[in-house]
Amino acid sequence: MLNKFKKLDWGIVALLGVFMVFSTLLVRSAIAPDPKFAGYDGRTLIFYIVGFVVLFATSIFDYRLLLRKHWYWYGVGLLSLLLLYPLGAEINGAKSWYNFPGFQFQPAEMVKIVVILSTAYLLGKRDGDPLRFRSDLLPTGFVVFIPFLLVLIQPDLGNAIIYLIILVGMLWIGNTKYTHVIIGLGAVIGALVLVMVLFTSFNQQIHDYLYSHNKYHWYERINTFVDPSQASDDAKHQSSYAKIAVGSGGLFGDGYMQGQLKNNKFVPYPYSDSIFVVIGEEFGFVGASILLMLYFLLIYRMILIALQCYDRRGSYIIVGVVSMFVFQIFENVGMMIGLMPITGITLPFISYGGTSLLLNMFSIGLVLSIKIYQEKYEVE
């Protein structure tokens, strides 16, 4: 076991230690104006301690054993999503959580890892050869589409999109033919254009339909981004104040604990989804740039491990994890500065949240396991 720990990428572990400090301090500042969230900073520290235990335990466990049982984990993941409908708790209009004594669990977060494992296993069968449409792309797409649909109708648009991003990233590195890439890009662009046309041409009809089916927050979030002139003031509230708060930080920010717009009445969930507002307001452009540089270093270290990987399935897993993190970072930061629509996606390793943090640490543990077991794989 000692030899395994010596093979760990301690640079990644050190980066996570820095994120732990940043996250705890930022959550503390975010909750300061609202006493009802007192203690969230302490919980963040506890989540991180447990998360490091999860990370080290996962890193010394042979990731190939998980791959061999990927269909089992896939079945468990789908079952956890299906049971939400009779057993889950509705929070903020989405039935996405299980309420247990003392904590909540969001299975959509776990299913991200399940999707990565199953997709890596299927793509690994080709061993780097070009992917075939009927034998490879369709089965892999079907494996991702089922959880995508189950999460979409909760409704949890943010996490559902992440499944598609993971699929695209892994298919790209899995040697997809250019003709299939062009067809896929055409379909995506066509879908986006269709959404834009529908929301601008049939805005009222879509409004009435989604409100009658209790999907109003879909309409509000998408409409605020696609057609702000038709959005209500309440719908534009979070986006408007988020941009004001981030912009008010200027170059160096107002100083730690000095932000005025991070209050929950201006920007909802400043300790969770909107924590980038705290960074921008209190540490300014420089602070936000430092955080993004830390993310870059984390992604860079993981890509290096993927490039040095002898097992293609290991590389696919890392690409899936990287795709997941890159999109979450881009979406979370983008929605706070008006580049992306508002979703419930958190900022990895910074936002408050036990489920997301523990599963993110598990994901990094998988990456470290791939690094540890490469020498053994080469010998075998």
C-alpha cells in the first residue's frame, strides 16, 4: 500500500488542499449575511475531510475492477433515478433528492460517474479503431440517453446536459469518424436554432404549456437567456444582480467578507450555485483569474495522466471526468456573467454541497487509480 501512495500525483492532492481552503473561506463569507445558514463553512470542511478519505481509498483500488462491474453500477444508477419519483423530495421545483436523517443525496451526481464507466467500457472494445455508427455510436448513445431522459424530466436540465457533454468528449477521443462528427454538429446547431426560433416566435404558447405542466422554471431560465425582453423581472433578478456583483469587484475586489451584493435576497444561493459572485465581488478579476488558473492546473495534470496511460479505457475515463469538470466550470462561471443560461450546476470543489464534493473527490480518486495501476498494467 505504501508503494501505491508513492505513485500518487501529489500535485493534484495539493491542488485539492488549496481548493479546500478556498471553499471553506468563500462559503463562510457567503453565509455571513444570513444566520440561517450558519455552520455551512464547518460542514464544508467536514465534507472535504471525508472527501479526502474517499479519494485515497478510491485511488488505491484498482479501477479495472469497477469497469468489470460497470453494468451492475449502471443498473444501480438507473434504479436510484427511478425511485426518486415515488420516494424523492422536491426541492426548488425538481424531484432530484433523497432526504435521509442528517443529509440529502442527489443520485444524478453519482450517475455521472456511472455514465463515464459504462461509456469507457464500450469504447474500449474498439481499442482505438474508428467507431462504427450502428455497433458503437448507437449503443453508447443509448446508454447515456436513458439517464439523460430520467434526469431531464425531474426536471434537472443542468445535470442532464452534463451527461451529453461527457458523451461528446469521450466519443471525440474515442476516434469518431469525421462524417459522424459533422452530422452530430449539424444536429446540435439545428436543435439550438430551433429552440431560439420557438422561444422568439411562440413565446406565449410555450409559456402557457410549460406553466400548465409545472415546468415554469424551465421557461424562466431559458427565456431569460434566449429572449430577455420577454422575461419577467423575477426571472432576470439573479442574472442581473450576479453581473452587477461580479463587475463591482473590479480588478482586486472589495476585500474578504466585504461584499454587499452576495446577500441571498440579491443573488440566490451565494454559498452554492452562485458562489462565483462572492469571488468576483470580494477578490475581483485577479482573484477569479487565480481560481481559473488552479482549475487549469488540475485539468492539465489529469490530461498528462491520460496521455501516459497504457489502457485506453483508463484514458477514456479521464477524458470523461475532464469533460464533466470543464463544462461545470464554464457553465457556472458563464451563467454568473451572462454568457450562459442560469442552471443549478455548482462550481466544482468550491460550492457548498456534500454529494457533489464527495463524488468529485471520487472522480479524482479514479484518475489517481489509473495513474497508480499503469505500471502494473504495463508489466501484465
